[in-house]
Amino acid sequence: MLKKGMPIKYKISELASQDIDSIIDYTVQNFGYKTMIKYHQSLEHCFEILALNPLIGLQSDFIKENYYRFNHQSHVVFYQILGSKLVIIRVLHKSMDVARMFD
């Protein structure tokens, strides 16, 4: 059972890792290296916050049962709580067609 403030470990799925790589590439090309570093660090901090408070996100059963989402700047982090582990499923831009990305 999850308790507020009790950190759990998080894991980044292969798809989420690809999403993050794409975000990094886009950010470097369009906003520069320094901005990319700041944004990447902010994503890591977001994942740590979710690991500390996994129930802070909104339940998103319309995608799949036990999925949650959490807004982070221009992106939405989709994750699932599996026992005592948080799995980052996807990190998608807020303008993306979410349903299509989870087909």
C-alpha cells in the first residue's frame, strides 16, 4: 500500500526513453543546449516528485486501467503504479493526440 511521502522507485519505459530523447533533440535544435539541460533536469525532478507522491497525478483509466497523468510544462507524463514501483510510460507533448499514441 502506498503512503504519502514514502518514496518509491521509478523506472522509465523504452517508449518514454524515446520520448525524452526526442524532447532533448527538439529542445537543443530550437532553444539551445542550456535550455535543454534545464528542461531535462526539470523532467528528472518531476519524476522524483511523482516517486514521492505517486497519487498526485490524475487517474487516466480512459487510456488504460491504473494509468495516471501529470502535467509538466509543455508535456504530460503518463505513468503506472505497479506495486512499489512507478513506471513512466510516456512523456508526450500536451498538443499530441494521446489516444492515438496509446493504440
